[in-house]
Amino acid sequence: YKQERMLYQYMLEGYDKDWSSPSLKPSAQYSNLPSGSYTFKVRLVSTKKTQSLSERAIKISIKPAFAMSAAALYFYLLCIVATIFYAIRTYLQTQKNKLRMEQLTNERQRDKQTNEMNMNFFANVSHEFRNPLTLIAAPLLELKSDEALPSYVRKTLNIVCISVNRMLVLIDQMLDFNKLEADVLQLRIAEHDVATELNVLSDLTAETGNLRNIKVTSTCSETNLYAWVDLDKITKIMSNLFTNALKYTPDNGAIKSSMSIVSSDD
């Protein structure tokens, strides 16, 4: 056959419905074919005759793209399952943390309420102790000032008065502690003679120290030493210091206290 009389026809079985138009172009192009098995056929036809002069066929198998492969679909499924699992786990963990926070909040609230109840009970009991002690203190002070009583009786009454006053101080400290827990304790600053207060506390401590033969002395660089302080707080601090001194000083010992003005050069 002469070349100018030969035309090509092709058909892809499974995709094309009929043979292509006769053409001199010895090639065929397909794009975006679905995956699957095909049979590609090509034949030669004459320009004058319509019958086929020669025909050939070839089997073609097109694999699916990786994005649509079984492995990819399995991977997608695995990702979806993992995402759902992570979302459920995150949700459960969030709910657990939320529940835990609510429990902690409730526990703190209960602790706060319990503490407030305890502090209120503590304050009420302190007041109940203070009232009878106050009633006892007044008659004792009156008896102590009676000159008709023997000196040893007045000395004993003085020690009792000191003890009662100390108990009143301790009860006041208990009440102040309750105020401190409630955050309502305030400083009351005023000008006071600190030296005089030190001497009074020293004399009271000396009366108690005499029972154990403890000598208590105090000295001050100034007769009067005025300072802007909260007298109640300073008295309690100094009283605690003297009480601890009595507690840890052995019998027949000595307690010495001193106060002086310390100046610093700028």
C-alpha cells in the first residue's frame, strides 16, 4: 500500500464508543482517564475503500491515583478515626479538668466557711472569758488599794491582779488574731511615752519573777521617750518578750532590759 492512501483510525474500548475519524496522524492522546482496564485498537484504512487493511490491539491498565488508592483511603480513614479519638479525649479531659476545678472551688469554699465558723466560735469564746475576768479585775484592784490589809495580803493580791491582767492581755491577743484572720486589724498610731510603758511592764514582770527569785531590771537612756507608735501592739510585743524571758529564765536568775535612742548618720 502506498503511504498517501493509508489513513489511521483508533478506538479505546471501555472509553470510546466508536472509531475515530480517519486521519493521517499516526498518534492518539487521552487525558484524565479513569482507572481501569482498556483495549486500545488501531487500524489502517484505504482512502478509496472503507474496509480495514490492518488492525492491532493492546491491553492497557490504568492504576488509580495515589489520592484515591486503597492505601490513601485507609490513611484517610485512619486520620478521621484519630481525629475523632483526639476530639473525644480532649473533650473528656476538659470535662474532667472542669469537674476538678469545681471540686477544688467547692472545697475552698467549704474550708473558708469552716474557718469562718471556727474563728467566730473562737471570738465568742474569747469574749465569754473576757467578761468574767473583767468583773473579777475590778474588785481585786479595789482590795489591793485597801491600806487596812496586811502587806503580805496586798502583795498576794498584786500578783493575782497581774495574773488577771495578763489573762486579759492574752484574750485581747486572741481577739486581735481573729481580726487579723478577717483582715480588719488596723494600726492606731499616736504619740506615747515608750519608756514609761517599758518600766510598767518590767515592774509587773518583777512581781511574778519574785515567786521564783528572778531579778528583773530595766534601764532607759531617757526618763521619757516619746514615739509615734501603736501602744496596744507595742505593749503586746513587749509583754510577750517578758513572758518568754520568764519562761526560759531559771530560778534565781536575772532578766535585764534596756532602751535607748539609736541615731544613724546620713
